[in-house]
Amino acid sequence: MPTVSVITPLYNKAAYIADTIQSILSQTYSDWEMLVVDNGSTDGSWEKAQQIQDSRIRLLHSPKRGPGTARNYGLINSQGEWIQFLDADDLLEPDHLEQQIKVARQNPKADIIVGYWQEFTEQNPAQRFLKNPSGLGKSPQALRDSAIAFAPWAVHAALIRRSALTEEYFWSEELDSFLSEDTAFWFCLLTKCSVAFSNNRGALYRKQTPLCRDDYHNPAKWLEGMKAVTSYNVNFLKSRGERPSARQCEMLMRCFLSAARIARSRRDFSTEREAFARAEKWFSECAKLGGINTLSLRLRGILGLRLSQRLISLHSSLGNISASR
């Protein structure tokens, strides 16, 4: 039985899948299996994956479409003690698994081992931007509060103990058609799992690829994803007899304010109005729970979300102009 199962959903990533698989073959830690789960590719991705031969690589066909569905199918067929999700256009540095397993052994009570990740674009792969995992240096509750609305880290920056992934905590297949489906996955897990942070920086996240699901350029699509994912998380709490805390309501407000800002930047004013309405709802819920206890939130309450958001945007623009002089 391998220590780590690497699960890679594959859908039309012919240009990248060979490099992704090679990044696993190059790992300094060798006790792994890799499950590449094809999800209906039509661009030769499957054939590219078949060209790479290694007894530790298993190629599977998912019976249904969707990234969460493919990941779940990989989970069902996995044998490892730990799960490493890795999308078909992303990479791992050679010592990534070795470093993550080292931290896992040092933290036997942790269910999730998470480190930093580096983002880059295909146009400029040498230029990388280091990103911090959410919750670093903060309390577990602060991490849970933020995760209700924002994905805490890149999918492949974390290693997950397989025993924590019971069926209730699989990927939500109903969210497969929406953006940011990983926000729901991590939030549900974080309601029960303990986290250990690693200094590892071996997760490499390729941005702006074809079929990329983080499409900020389509505000309406982004808002629909945020509505679906946050509703799922709120309903998950309700199923446990809980409701969002004041701090979680604040995070939900900030999530929809972000969607409104994106919509305004694209001059999609109908989406902006809908996003503001959602933000105002969660601001009201936050106030009911006594969560308006910081200066910035009090100012929002006095000025209203729309005006305060405009003033924040104006201040940011003026700061950028000043910095450029």
C-alpha cells in the first residue's frame, strides 16, 4: 500500500498532462501511486497520458463528467494513507511530497498538511509569485471563519489524511458546474480537521490556462459560483444544527463585495447590483449577531456598503497614482 495517492482529474489538458505526470515521476519521495482520472477528454489528453509508462501510475475513466466527480472516483480507487490532489495543468517541485510527509510525521494528530504555493503564467513561467496559505499564524477558528467564503489555499498545496475523507466530506458533485468548488470542499473539511502548516513551497500553480475555472473575466459566472458555493457551506452548517457566526457573516459580505468590485470593473452593473444585495444581506446578519465591532465595519454601517466601497476604491486608485509618480 503506497503512502501517498496523487489524484489528477484530466479534461482536455493535452498540452500539460505529460509535464504534470513527469513532476510526480521526479519526486524524491518514491512511495506513491498516481491516479489519472480522465473526464471525457477529446483533445488527445488520454493518449498523451498513456504514453508514460510506470507501474505506479493508474489511468482511469470517470463514469461521469465534472472535476469533483473525477476526484471522487480517484478517491474511491485510491490506496494511500495520504491524498495529494493535483490538477492536470499544475506541477510539484521534486521534493514536495518528501517535505509534506516529513511534516505529517512530525504532526501525527494533523489531518491536513498545507504549505505555500507559487503562481506563474504560461507567458512568463520563470516569474513566480509566492502565496501564503490562509490561517497561517492565526487560530483554527479564524481559518474556519474565512474558509466559508474564500478557498484557503491552492488545491495541491495541501496533503490530506485519507481517513478524514469519509463520503460526507467528498467533493460536492452538485458544484461541478460552478467556479471555486474547492471553497466548499475545504470549508467542510475544516469544520472537523486539524491543520499543520509546512514551510514547503513546492506546489506550482499555472494560471490563465485554457478552460481555467477561475474566470474573473466573467462577473456573472463568477457571482453564480459564489452564490452556489456559499449557499452550500451555509446549508452544511444548518445540517449540523449551526448557523454562520458574526465573523463568517462578515466573510460572506466581503466575498460578495469582491464580486461587486469585479463586476463594476467590467461594467456589468446588473451583476454589481445583485452582488451588492447579497453583501448587504450578510452585513445585516453580521450586525444582528453583534459583529460590527471594528472601525471599518462601523464606517460601512454609517456610510452604507455602496458608498464605502466607492470610497475604498477611490483611495486605492489615488494610492496607485501616487506610487507611480
